[in-house]
Amino acid sequence: MPHNSKKDINYAKAIAIRYLSHAPRSTKEVELKLKGKDVTGDTLEETIRYLIDRGYLNDELFAKNWISSKIKSRLWGKNRIIQGLKQKGISSEIIKEALDNSEVETTEFNTADIALKKWLKTQKKHLLGIQNSKPMTQKAFRHLKNKGFSTSAIITAIKKYDGEFEIYEGQ
């Protein structure tokens, strides 16, 4: 095992702290960044341990804040949030715990409703030529499914705005 110099460890810490200064990151993201800078082995482990001990890295807090952010700013549903957290290297246990402690379940129907309303505004020009509401309903369903909403939340939102589909077709 190669001896890790204090210089190597300080270099790794500096890279990680600079990377974390731009935005919150998961442990996996920081590990990948350090590996990309040729930081490996004991130096990598010691740097990650240092960051966790000092509170710079906390996957539980990261997941909680990331969920809240994606619901509010991106209007994402539960499935898309789960997929995003997995891509960031968050464990299934942490994801489940963060979702259980979040408002995802209670806000999914409201968020789907807001996302559909926003989508309808942007699609108004493109939907004038549609002769029946089935293609528009299918487009709306696909859009919300891609945002990660459950089928029940999508159907509820579409039923609420069903009259909107007909209004746009009649113009």
C-alpha cells in the first residue's frame, strides 16, 4: 500500500471542498470527482471520511433537500425523483427514508396539476389544429409520466383539465 502524504490528502480535500462550494453533492458525486483527479485508495477514503465527519457530506440531508428542490422548481413526480437520486448514488434505504419524511406523497396530485397547467399554457399554440381530445390527452399523459408522476395523479390532473382540451380544440 502506498504511503499517503499530507500533501496528497490536502490536495484531495481542496478539490472536494471547492466542488462542494458550488452546490450540495452526494458522496458518490464527490468520489467520482476525486477519482477523475486521480485521487484513489486510502487518500480517497480519508478525504471522504474527513468530509463526512465535518458535515460537508451527508447523503440523508442531501436527499431530503434534493427532493424538496425538485418538487418545487422542476415539478417532478415521485418516480423521477427516485430515479434522479439513484443516479446520484443515494442508497435505496436513504431514498425510502427521505421520501417517507417528505411531502411527495401528499403533494404529488397538486404538483401534477400545476405541471399540467403549465404544460397546457406552453402547448396552446401547437394544439389548435387537433380535432379531438384523445391525441392531446395522450401527449399530456406522456409529458406527466416523463416527469415521474404516478398514473393516478396524472389521470386526476387530466380529468380536472379535460374541459381545457376541448376549449383549445375549438379555437
